[in-house]
Amino acid sequence: DIVMTQSPDSLAVSLGERATINCRSSQSVLQSSNNRHYLAWYQQIPGQPPKLLIYWASTRESGVPDRFSGSGSGTDFTLTISSLQAEDVAVYYCHQYYSTPWTFGQGTKVEIK
Amino acid sequence: QVQLQESGPGLVKPSETLSLTCTVSGGSINTYHWTWIRQPPGKGLEWIGYIYNGVITNYNPSLKSRATISVDTSENQFSLKLSSVTAADTAVYYCAGGSGACYECFHHWGQGTLVTVSS
């Protein structure tokens, strides 16, 4: 199984400041045949189902604000919220769909400082 | 717009079979991956398995062959059966689906349904 490890487990950021969440996979999630990283990011607001933010490591889902961006390659990936808003308080998960069993990171809780 | 809705009993006795259905509206059940994911209270997400093209299934080995996912194309639904449940299977169960942009991603989610395993 590919193990997904996120850091930090939680972080507190002031409104308008940048939030950065890291995700490391235990093996590469790059499919060489199409040069795509099989890595997604989800946001889960308390009491709600997760919501897809980013897929293919850096493609923003339709309707997701452009303050959310994904980057990285190989085994190291980052989700950045460029200017934290109150509605961004949530738990964020990375997810690999490169090989089954598909696996998630343990989650990173983002709060307002 | 694709919408998903889970339905099924909220309480299941230990050793019995958990059965849930996900009704899909606004999209065809015969395309993309249709997936079940669960989340124990206060914990993270666990992928259970998917069905693809109505017949191809793949399950998380951690469930030790207890899970079965099937499709009812006439009702545009897909279902999960999880046998021999224990308290460890208590969780919010979500159904989710992909789209043309990324078949394996979870673009669409149901609201989730809490299933408690208890006698």
C-alpha cells in the first residue's frame, strides 16, 4: 500500500496569510505513460462531506477559488492557500489514486490564529 | 449536475451485513468509477472500493473480502454490502463518483450516512 503522510497535523494561520500543507507518498505516484501525478486534495468542513479541490496534483476543480493551488512532483506535494479566509477552516486530505488500495493522508486541520 | 444520496439502516447488529444504496441523479451509472468511502467518528477517510463500467470492481484488502459493490442500472444506483460487521465498522459511509476530467477522483459526494454497529 502507498502510505500518505501529511504535515503538519494542524496549523493556525492569521486571516489573509498563507497556509501550506505538505503531503509525502511512500512511493512515486507519477504515471510515466501520461506524465501525470495521481494525487488529489480534498477539503472537509465539519459536518460536511469532503470536497475535491485539486487533482492531477495541480489542476484546480471547477469552482474552486484560485487562492487554492497544488504543486509538487514524485513523492512530495503541497497544497497552498495563498490568503486564508474564514470559510477555509477545515480538515484537508491528500489522496493517491495511482494504485489500489487508494489511500488518504491522515488529514491536516487548518484553523484561524 | 450529478447528485448522490445514500440510504440504508443506521443501526446494524454485530455479525450481520451492512447494506447501503447510493442513488445517482444527473449522471450515468455506467461510466466513471463509483466508490464507497467511510470515516469513523473523529477519524480520517478510508477507501472501501469501487465499481467501474458497471462490472469491474476493486476492494480494499483491509476489509478481508467482506465488501461487495454492485450496480442496478435500471434504478441508476450502486450498492455496498459489508458482511460480518463489528463495532470497528461504525462510521459515516459516503458514496462518491468521478467525472470525465478524472475518472478516479471523487468529484461528486453524497452527504454521508452514519452506520452504527451495536446490539
